[in-house]
Amino acid sequence: MHIHLARWIVTPGRPPLENGGVVTFGGKIVAVDRAAVLRSHYHGTVTDHGEAVICPALVNAHCHLELSPLDYGLKPTVNSPGSFVRWVNRLIALRQEIREDQWSSAIEDAVFQLIDNGVGVLGDVGNTERVPLFVERTESLWPFLGIFFQEIIAPSEKNSTQLPPQFYDSYPEPQRLSVNAAPAFTRALSAHAPYTVAPSHIIALNRWNLDRGLPFSIHLAESRDETEFLENGSGPLRELMEEKGHWPPDWSIPGKSPVKYLEMLGCLHSHSLCVHCVHVNSEDIELIALRNANVCLCPRSNRFIGVGKAPVAAMHRAGINLALGTDSLASNRRLSIFSEMAELARIAPEMPPDAILNAATIGGARALGVESQTGSLEPGKNALFLAVQGKCRSEQEVLEFLVNQAHRGSVNTELLEG
Ligand SMILES: [Zn+2]
């Protein structure tokens, strides 16, 4: 048995606990209580983290590790029409310049960056086998619990070279990618976006994941370019697709917002993970809330690409489960959920700090379907938590500290598994 003590214990759904601790055994949490109570009831090795905050490991619900070699290759863009398509064009061009030997080391650096920033749970998206191969190679050292989403891009219903009609039968059963006993990293499929995947394929991908108890992830309502394309079939996205020869002749324009389109396809539900949701109106928000769908916010990526700010406070008020994601190093300088929390506080000052912390922990765990294992400090859950060094004097101060201060480089974050 191991007893971790600290000045503060912070977990979703409870007020911060001063002078508390967490008892672990066999990789699971056994108890969370005041230090004095734990010392009298439990016996084992004691680690006193002193002036620190113990909180659950952070959940990065949306990342693309395979884009890590593009770090610093792309520059932030000011918010303007067409900024998203300009970013996509630069991404496509840069991706072709990466040498084969650069991928693996960049992915490894990015993994260490996530760990250094307190991430213990990951939802990663990729079009290639680079990340799954990396996970296999690192075997028991792979540190994250979570999901690798193999992302499908298939604009045409008829294009059988990209996606045969029976594609969902041909994929292997979801497997644990990590052989480590504690963290489990599973594999799922995801649809890239409503404008790059034909409706029948979106429906099939959604079904494939639901049949296996996995969340269905899709980039949704990220840019004005996307909403214009889905509503009117026009704009920079259409031009891009025509230019690349991806404009599917069999595609009919939905004439709907991205959220309403997903609803029409029957793919908006409690296992949907809608990534971004920057351009959603009040009707869209009501619909997401009604269907209990999850939204993963990527505020720093949105700022980088210049697509605008998600109506975070309205989504929070509607009771939507919010998660946080960094997106990739192609649209972010840092893979840090602490930084995403600080950005969320900046763009949505009405959001209470505990709601922001929820998005970074239990909200993300719920969105990835792993809330029974992680996301909060509760007996029976995995012993996967952080000790963040910092001096706080009150309950309010400790939450403010985690949300607004802990992203600064000087704060020492230790990822504990015990
Ligand atoms: Zn993304």
C-alpha cells in the first residue's frame, strides 16, 4: 500500500480537500481522505508531496501525434475567411517534405511532452499506422490509457478503392495496443469530418464503433469554411476539394449546419465525440445537449488556425459534457492540457474554474468512455494522478492555480502511478 499526501487534493465533483491524501494498492485507488484519517487507517509507504496539489491525470481527448514532425512548420493565422483552408493546404504541402526518419523521433518527443504536462489519458487520431507501430514498439512503456482512432477520409460513396462497402467487416476487432497491465490503449475508427466522408460511410463508421462500445469521434463545425460548405456547397472548402480532385459527383449538399447534419445521419448521441464545435448556434447547442453528445474543445488550436472561439459558456450552461484536446503540433506550440485550461479561462471568463478542470479530467474521460477507470480520484479507479507543486492558501486559490498558473514552465508536475 502507498499513501500519497499533499496540502491539497482536488478531484471533480468535490470541494478541494486540504491536508489530504490518496491511498493506492495494486495500481488502484483505495481511499481519498484527510491525511490524519488515512494515517490512522492505512499502513504503507508514505510520500508527502508537501505544498502540492494532487489531482487526476489530465485527459487530452483529441491529439494527432503523427503530425508531430510538423512542429514549427506552420505559423498561426489571424481569424479570417479561408484561414482554415489555407492552413490545410500548408499542412498537406509540409507533410510531403517530412523525411521517413523524422517521424518516430518527433512522435517520441511529443509523447514526452504530454507526460511532462501531466497527460495520462489520450484520444489520438491518425491516418497512418505510425502511432500504433510506435505503441507496439514501446510495449509496456507506452504511458497512456485511452484510444487510438484510425481516421477515415472517404468523400465518395462509390470510391471503393478508399473504402470498400464492407470495410467495417474487414477491420480487426478492437484490440489493446498496450501490453502493460495498468493502462489500456484501445483502437477505434473515426470519420475525419462531415465534408471528407460520405454520409453512408459516416453512418457505417458510427455503427462499427457503437457495436464495440467505443466512442464515435469526428471533427465538427471547426471553421466557417465548413459551415458554408455544408449549408450552401460553396466557399474555400469546395474550391480546395475541386482542386485536389476530391469533389464527389455523387455528393448532395446537406443544406444544414454540421450538427444538424450529424443528427440527420443518426450519429449524434451520448457516444459521439464532436471535436471543435466552434461554429455552432443556439439550436445546435440545444441539439447536442438533448442528445447528450460530448464536445471536445481545442481552444489553442482554434486560435492558431484562426477559426474563431467556441461558444464555451453557452455549451456549459446547456449542460453539455465538455472535454479538452490539444490537437496536433501542426496547430499548437505545446501539447499541454494545462495550457488549454488557461486558454479556456481566457476565452470564457464566465466558466467557473471547477467546470474547466472537469473538462480536463472527468469530462474527457467520459467522452473517451473511460470514466469508470479514470478522470477523478475515487476508490476503485486507476491510480493515475498528478502532484503539481505550488503553494495555495484557499479552496478558490487552488482551483485558480490549476486552471491559470499550472501551465507555466516553472511548475513541477509529477505523474504518479502506484
Ligand atoms: Zn484534429
